[in-house]
Amino acid sequence: MSAARIFVKRNIKLFFKDKGMFFTSLITPAILLVLYSTFLGNVYRDSFTSSLPDALKLSEDIIDGLVGAQLISSILAVSCVTVAFCSNFLMVQDKANGTVRDLRISPVKPAVLSAGYYIATFISTLIICLIAMGICLAYVAVVGWHMSVEDVVLLTADVVLLVFFGTALSSVINFFLSTQGQISAMGAIISAGYGFICGAYMPISSFGDGLQKAVAFLPSTYGTSLIRNHSMRGVLSEMQNQGVPAEAIQGMRDSLDCNIYFLEKQIDIPIMYIILTAATVLLVVAYILLNALKKERK
């Protein structure tokens, strides 16, 4: 256990010490924060108000709270995975610069090395994402707070689970990478592509029917929906209390990806947790098998 603990600490220190990897992991949250607050905030605000009946007037606090909840859910949904890829690039860097060869001839077992990369990636990613979550909650408190303690607890659980998923996914994909060029290419693909696929850059409900059905097969879709639900539940309930018709609330939940449909059937929140957890377990098993098969070949 001592060797494993030392190796995990080594990986965490190297990640936070490497300014390139550390700041790259913060690029996506920063871009989303600037993008939403500077350009898309008014667009979403106008979209929400235009969908309400003319006779119904909501306070600016409600509208700003709804826009802010969508903003933070987008940031957290994409960051939990993209940051995991960035922090897990240390495993690839060790291959690229030959460090992994020195580690393999040391007394440390290969299983310890594999587990050490995974655990260190999870811890590093969780630290950054929890800090990002704190900043996001502070932002919502300024623009319009409508979350309960239960919402915050469930949102934290969503972040932890999605970080587990992001760590497992990055571990499997990064297992096949071995050069700096591959790191750069994968970083660009994940930063741009994952945010689109998971619905962070634009709601999944705005996709075409074919693409909506396709992304319903992806576990990341349900991770985004969980975060949407728990960040927006309070403000949507308040809107309904102030007279917004239930049909309008249902339409908002559909358009904001709080409701996800698989083959025309709405997926309940407990099922979303089961899907995301099962996908994470399968990815972890795949990572273990990949490392075991590599050891057998050697």
C-alpha cells in the first residue's frame, strides 16, 4: 500500500505542478463561463420569456436564476469529463518520455501503476470540479438562488459520479495513446466534441430526431440530465408556484434536457443513475482487462 500511495501522490503533484496540463484542464470551464455569461445569457433569457404567456410576468430574479442554473449545469456536465482527460494525460506523457519504462523495472507492480494513474486522475479531477462547482454556486447565489440543500447535495453526488465516469472513459481511451501529438489531438477532440455530444454547448432537444436518438444511447447524456435536473429543480418549482402553467414547465424541462427520452419513453432519474453507474463499472472492467492482457502479452 505504501508504494501505491507514493505513486498516487507523485501523479497528483506532477499534474498540479505541470502548468500546461493544469491550465489546459481549466480551458473548457473558462470558455463556457465566458461564452454563456457574455454572449448566450441574453439569448436564453429572451427564449425563456418569449415562451411564457403574455399575461404572466416573472421577476428578473427568477429568469436570471433559470439562466444561471443552465449555465452552471453546462459547465459541470462537460468539465467532469474533459478535466479527467487532461489530468489523465500524465499516463500518456510517461509513455512518451520513457518514464514508464523506468517505473516498470522498479519493484512497483504493474497493477499498482495502473491503479495509481486511475486514482490520481480521479482525485485531481474531483478537486478541480468541486472548486468549479463552488464558483458556479457562488455565481448562482449572485444572479438568483433557488436551490435547496437537497439540490446541492444531489448536485455534488452527480459531479462525483460523473468524475468517476470521466476517469474511467479517459483511462480506457488514453490507454491506446503514447505520443505528445496524440495527446494534443485527443485533447482538441474531447474539448470540442464532448461538449456538443453531451448537450453542454446546445441542448440535445435542439438536435435532429436521428441525432437525438443516437445520443440517447450514450451514458454522458444521462449525466448531463442529472446535473440539469438538480441545478434547475428549485427555480422551475418556483416558476410553477408563481403561476407558470404545468404544460409550459414540462416544455421547458424537455427543451432544457431535464427530461430525456429513449425510444419515445421518458427515462426516470433513478434509471439515469443506474445507466451512468453501469457504464462506469463496464469502463473500469475494460481498463483492468486491457492492462491484464498487456501484461500477458509481455
